[in-house]
Amino acid sequence: MKLIFAGTPVFAQLALQALHEAGHDIALVLTRPDKPAQRGQKLIASPVKQWAQAQGIEVWQPRTLRDPEVTQKLRGIGCQAMVVAAYGLLLPLEVLSVPPLGCLNIHASLLPRWRGAAPIQRAVQAGDPQTGITIMQMDVGLDTGPIRLVRPLPIGRDETSGSVHDRLAALGALAIVEAISLLEADRLPMAPQPADGITHAAKIVKSDSLIDWSRPAQAIVDQLRAFDPAPGCVAELARLPGTPLKLWRARAVDAQSPDASPADAPVGVVAPGTVIGMREGALRVSCGSPAQPGAVDLLELQRAGGRRLPAAEFVAGFPIGAGDRLQSPAVAGSGPVRA
């Protein structure tokens, strides 16, 4: 089938590669403009652009799709369908109407749960036991179009968004090849999204990296899982403000454990975020509310400019002891995190 493909990150690149290897004619690839990265602010091409150019496929990087020139160029391609995966621009009705068979989106959730920009992170943050890939017929709404194909994927209790992303990217590549094959044969079903179960996956913002130690232990653990590898979660010692620490892996302590509560800390120091001490190679920190106290074991931490270290190794070089208190550092702004 003759296709236009629109996408930007690795998630999309794997789908593009799978369609190409399945023998489909990728007539044009749309991707976001190159953006500055790293210290030198050198312009870096997206993974989709790099892969497409290596295959000799035409790449176009319009800054907007609302220019009549865009619609005119896309119509001139004469494609049968358009595939969209993590592109980064909304498609206006004029563009959605170009392909005779419409535009198919590879969405990383089981719609209608987690419509929006960050479905993987929000599913992990919520402690969802599963997610998946939905191949959706696009309309002018935000992830509101009819469902064409669904492939579920379980989320492991210790998985991070990074590992879930990689498995979903591979699953999405398989799913879109299957969907296009069924579309060619006029055997791809289409059903409206259910009216119940709609949730919205808001963009990741800088404040998402802050930990509220008054929340339950499992909620904090899920937050750390959700924002690994980016943007990570940050804290600082109350006695060393301005020295942020990144907190990575953690586990929730059983609330029935004898030393799961702040009562194990020095007398009078029971506030959420209080360090209880080292327990079995982990740094135990109090959390929760007075009515429901708890604790988390921090398993991996990192200093600015350093590397991720197991808790015992980290504490050996950056002493943290019982009675210390972790708090949220000031985070400039509340805008979206740039990947």
C-alpha cells in the first residue's frame, strides 16, 4: 500500500521500519523540525528522519500542517492511507481528509483510557496492571476516533516507563503492519470508543518530578517508576537546600512491618520525608499521613553530574542518616518537560 508516515521519536521509527520491511511504499515521511540538543545546541534530526533518509525516503518537516501548501503537497502524493505515531503536531481536518482510507494513529494505551500526550507515564503512575496499543482511525478530536485494532500489554509491578515504552514500541510496530494488511483486504473492523472509562494523560511538566511524602508509599513508588528515565524525581536534604538529588528505584514497605513507620526514627522526628535509616541496603524514608503512616525504601539515587548508584554505595559517598529529612526543591517553572 502507498502510505504517508508521520512520526518523530524512536517509538515511531520502529513502526516506520516495520511498514517498510513489510513491503509498503512509504511515499513521504513527515517529522518535526530538527531541534538543538546537548551542550553545543547542535541541531539533531529525529530518529524517524535519520532512518528514513538512510533508506532514501523523502522527508518533509513542516512547522505547521495548517498551511494550504501542506494539503496540496499531500494530495499530490496520491497515497491510500496515512500512518501517524507520536508525531507531535495535530492533524487538521484538511489533512485528515487527504487519504481515501483515512489516517491511522498508533496510540500507546487502551483507549479511551489515557487519551493525550503521556499515556505510558500516566498508566505507570496510576499503577495500572496493563496498557497496550490501540490503532485508531483519526478524527479532529484528541485521540477520540474509532478503534480499529487493540493489542493489550501487561505492566510488571517493578517496570518503569522506559521498559514499558520499549515493549509498546515493538508491539506498535507489529500492530500497525497487521492493521494495514487487514485494511488492504477490507477486513479491518471499526468501532466507536466506549463512552465510559475516559481518562486524560496530561503532558509531563517539571512539577511532576517533585515528591509529596505525605502520599502513600505505593503511590510514591509508582511515581518514581513513571518518570524513569525522564524527567526523574528529585528531592533535597532539608539541611542542604539547593543540592538536588534524583531518586530512582524504590519499594513500598509493608505497613505492618515493625519499622515501617516514622516511629523508628529519633523521637520527635516523624514528619513525612524523614529518613529512618538504612535497612537491608536501602534508605528507608517515612511517608503517608498520621492516620496511615508508611515508608519507602529508596534503592537507587543520583547526585547532579553523577551516576545512578545503589543506596548503600550512594550513602557511603554522600552521608544521609536517621533524622535527616527529604523535601521538594524549588523547580523553576511548570511548563512541559522537553524530551
